Amino acid sequence: MKNIVTVQDAVTAFADFMEPTAAELDAIEQEAPLIAAEVDLLDAQIIMLDRTPTEVDARRIRRARHRVLAARRDLTNRTAGTSLPGGAA
């Protein structure tokens, strides 16, 4: 019988390097409204999977899509003035 050896040392050896940087956390925080809007849209779409869509369901989907578009627009407008590191555009 072979012994099973843990690979914890190999996995956790790079744990310090795998943490998100402050810039990455800031980017996630800026995208949070868009992420929330996309989750709401997905929830509305999932609700409609197992039943016949009603007018209320259609409105819910339409409103969720509009919230996603508005969140994307706002995020794009906020990040339009910022430059990416390394001079990339």
C-alpha cells in the first residue's frame, strides 16, 4: 500500500504571491455594481427557466438588462479617464 503524502508545502509555498493586490481589490470594488446587476439579471433569467414567462417576468428581465447596461455605462465613464499600467490603452 502506498502512503498518501500531502502537498501542502508545495501549495502554500506560493500563497503570499497569490493574494490580490490593492489595485486588483480596487478594480473589483469599482466593478461591484456591475457584478450585482449581472447577478440580478441571471436570477431573473433562472426564475423563468421552469415556467411560462408572464408579462411581469418579461418586465423583470427588461429592467434587469437596463440595470446591467446602466452599470456598464457608469463603469466605462468612470474608467475612461484612467490609464492602464504599462502605457496600454
